[in-house]
Amino acid sequence: MTRKVILDVDTGTDDAIAIMLAAQSRSLDLIACTTVWGNHDVDTTTENTLRTLDLIGRQDIPVFRGLGRPYAPIPFLFEDHVDSEREVIHPHDFPAPSTLRQASQQPAVEWLVETLRATTEQITLVPVAPLTNIAAAITLDPTIIEAIDEVVIMGGAHALGNVTASAEANIWHDPVAADVVLQAGLERVVLVPLDATHKANMSLRHTAALRAIGTPAAGVAADIVEQRIRGYNETQPQDEPDSAPVHDALCIAYLLDPAVVDLAPYHVAVDTVSPLAFGKTFVDVASRTRKKPNAFVALGADADLFNKLLFEALNEGR
């Protein structure tokens, strides 16, 4: 039996790899993608999502355009150098061919609420973007959490920030939304922060192997990873030369094989007010707060298994 999945994205380079992985894996039923602002404005992320699905021949998967601004106003702005880093890693010149297909007319949050109200079997949510859509849907109807078996979030950082010294971009973009989701009482939350994704990097040897698959999708995936490698070489050099994390795809790999990440239950809180720690996820690894764990947090990952799962999925789509 396949697992029903909704992927919430701000596509984006690593989002595109996550979409390919989810849409081409036989064990997952990707019933829709919802889009949100983040890596780009929501019109661009929606267009990029449609282009990615068209590339792999999955025009049957609908795309719902979501929210274009945060759940709550953000008091602090990106510094100029952070914007420039984002453009290097997530360029506006998206490598997939253009498409004439349009997103569905129904807004994403409305569709999420209606779908989760109506479903007769639980659905897995995989937000790999700011949590704006998910928080808005839960606020509109808190009972929808009963229809969600698991929420797998790419976001947060315990020891390693990427947009500030302490915060990861998806959470930093909308920390109030992240706080709403973490406090919603969901049955199971899995948080995949930078601490894990930076342990599952891809390198130029992986992109060469992707090209050897010989499909347009694998070729674009190689282009995307090489773009990320160039961006990381320029802005965030990795311990392994010519390599880069593909953050969002690790969440899909977890659905395919949970052994790809090392999970432990911790209480996670989000800073929504401090200028120094705004958007930071505080992972209470030593139980200092004595608060009950509200998430399973991945602080490690298996790079070899991650790449194996990615290549298997792309080969399934040949």
C-alpha cells in the first residue's frame, strides 16, 4: 500500500529534487504539491513546481498556489549578503523547461483544509519550506490534525544556522508559523534540520552518475546539484570539497527508508522575538526544560543510503 503524501514547497533547487524523488517513488502517492513563498516569491515557486512535475511527466499531480507572505510580520530583514547567497544557490533561471500548465484555481490553504477534512485515510504532510500554509490551515480548522499521521519538516538548526548565526532559513522566514505547528498537538512530527542535511551531501561524482542515467529528469537533477555545489563552494564551503547538501530531499528519503536519519525525541521551541536568536530552533537535547518532547529530531544522516535512495527513485522513473 502506498503512502499518501502532500508536499509543501518553495521551489527552489533542493525542493525540485524532493519533488522528483517523491513523484517517482513507487511507495509514495504524491497527491499534490502546495506552494508558498520562501526561496522566491510564491508566483516563482509555483511556476518552478509545475516545471519540475512536467519534466518528469507527472502532469497528473495538481499544484495549489499558497501564501505569499508570512503568517506573522517579520521584524528583521535579510542582510544584503544573505540575499546574494540565496540567488547563487536558488537562481531565478530555473533549469527545467518552461510549461504552459497552470496551478489549480483553489488556494492551497483552502484545499488543505478541505482535503484533510474529507480524507478517509491519514495523510503525511512534508513541508520543506516556511510553514506558513500549514500553520494557516491548522488555525482555520485545528481538527485537521487528526487526519495527519506524520509531519516531516525540513527546517531548523541545533548547532548550525544558514541565514543567521543561529537560524535556518525555512524557520527564520516564518518562526511564528513554525511555533504554531510545533504546538498544534500533531500525532508525530519529524524535524530534519541542517545538522542532518549537512551529513548527507552530494558531490560531483554523484552528478556524473546522475547524468549516466540518461533521462532528462536525471540530467536536470545533475544540473541542479551542480548549481548547489557552485553556490556552496562560493558561500558556504563544505568539509568535502565540491559537495553540497540537498536539504529537502532528505525528508523524502526518510519516508522511503527511516534508517537514513538518526532520530531522537526532544522538545523543540522556536524563538519568535529575540534579535539575536530570531528564528532559532532550540532543541532541548539534555531535557533542561523538563518539557515533554514534541518532535523526533534528526541530528545525523547516512549519506550513502540517501544517495542510494535518490538514484533508485530516479531510475524507477525511467
